[in-house]
Amino acid sequence: MALDGENAVVRRGQRELGRVPLHTLDGIMCFSYPGASPKLMGACAERGIALSFFDPRGHFLARSVGAQQGNVLLRKKQYSWSESCEKSLLLSKNFIIGKVYNGRWVLERALRDHGLRIDASAVGRASENLKSSLVRIKNCNSVESVRGIEGEAAAAYFGVFGQLVLRNSETFAFQGRVRRPPTDPVNAMLSLFYTVLASDCAAALEGVGLDPYVGFLHCDRPGRKSLALDLMEELRPVIVDRFVLTSINNRIVGPGHFERRETGEVLLTDKGRKTLFEAWQNRKREEILHPFLKEKISRGLLPHVQALLLSRCLRGDLDAYPPFLWK
């Protein structure tokens, strides 16, 4: 990729494959090793366009960003909260309450819309399990116990997630979450778009002046964007899980969009990635009602809105962090 005037240009050798005006972009994702020219990277940094690099398998490599934003007082407040067990617990509870609540409504939506096509009994039990988890999370007295309940809730949720696949059940059979490497098409899509969502959350946090590496729920670890992982928890079911299910059930993707390696790893083909990212961008433009703001916003703005609410909580403008609760 290169810069030509005010356009990002994609080339293969000397052949131009396409060009897009920079002012129409909020992010660029590159899945080829040639990457981007320094001039294009500089132009993206100046305009706040997130530029993320993945290898051809979809594994995240790096992200190019411009100058850091925000003020030192907000970050000092963030670091102070991260050192406090009590305040980290308050935020961790709300991150996971949002995740479990939204996961439950993914299941409840399936029961309402497709109750006759799925194992309603199994999905209903999982939904009740998540409902009881919400009560237990509220009563937790340590971040470790929050993590434990979250793990149990995730196991119940993904234990019936395959029931929500209504088309091509043989190709898209799902037995459980498998991360490294993904061994089926559903896990391949989940892993890729969780990575994309994490990158979007990191960009949103940097945009409001927070440090994406210092979290409250996820432990600090060199090179890990712990706060981005915290923020994305409540958004996983709403943004990624629903997108993957819609892509399968609406036949946006099919068997021909995946390839299986000798190692057992399943990957999206170039055509599959292109198809899904087109659908992903269209999905991000859809409007939803934000339950806390009581305003309609595009799905793509959710990480930015939640990052802003988190910064206001840390500054003391809000009594508590309000997770996004899908309705």
C-alpha cells in the first residue's frame, strides 16, 4: 500500500488494484507482508487512522499509531486505580457483568427467534446459568473470583453456542472455544475478529488519553494491552459473536471461504477475509440505541463511547463505570 495525494492505493507489483480517499477511512487492516509505505503510515498517523498489520493467516503483528494523546493527570489516575485492589474489583465486576449479561441475551434472542430450530432446553439452561452468574459476580470480593466465575459462564455459553448455527451445520460445527490454533471455521472467525476488536479498543483508549497496556481485570504483562482486553469483554457477544452467527446464518460465508492446514489449523482464504471484512464494515455502520446515553450510535463507535465513559469514571465525573448492556 502507498500514498498518492489524499488516497491510499493498493498495488500488486506495478498493477493498481484499488484506491480509497483517506478522509473516508477510520482504519486500515493489512494482511500481506509488503505492508505500507512510510509516507502512507505517516499520513494515517496524522489523521488518526488506525493502521493494523496481520500476517496472511490473520495473526496480529503490529499497529501503527501517531503521537500519544491525553493528559498526564488522567493516566496517573488510571495507574493509581490499577494499584488499588478495591477499585480494580469495582471495574472488573462491571466489565464482566456486561459480558455475561450480553452473552445471556445472545442466547435469549436465539430462544425467542429460533426456539423450534435449536435445543431450547440446553440453551435455556445455559441462559439460567449465566443469570445466576450475574448475581455471584455482584457478590465477589476479589478480582480472582470474578475471573473464576467468568470462566464458568464462558464455558456454559460456548457449550451451547453451536446450537445458534442454523445453516451449514456440518461445515460450521462448533464443539467449544479453541484458540491457538483454531481448528474449525467458527473458531477461526471468532479469533480473527476478537483480535480486530481488541485493536479497535486499544485505539479508542488511546484516543481518550488512557494507556491500553494498564488494565484492571487482566494482569499486567509486557506487550499485552490489558486495558483493551478489559474493555472488549462486554463487547465480544454484541459485536463479534453476533456478527459471526449472522455471517453463517445469512450465508455470507460458506465452506469455500476456509482452508485446513496439515496441522489441523483452519484459516480464512483471501476471498473469505475480503467477504467478511466487507460485511464487518457494513455491520459497524448499523445504528443501535446506547442504553446509558439514550442515544443512537453506530456499532463501530461502541469502543470509543465505552472508552470515553471509562475515562469519565476515572476522573470522577461518573460514580461508576456503566458497561454496555445490550437490549
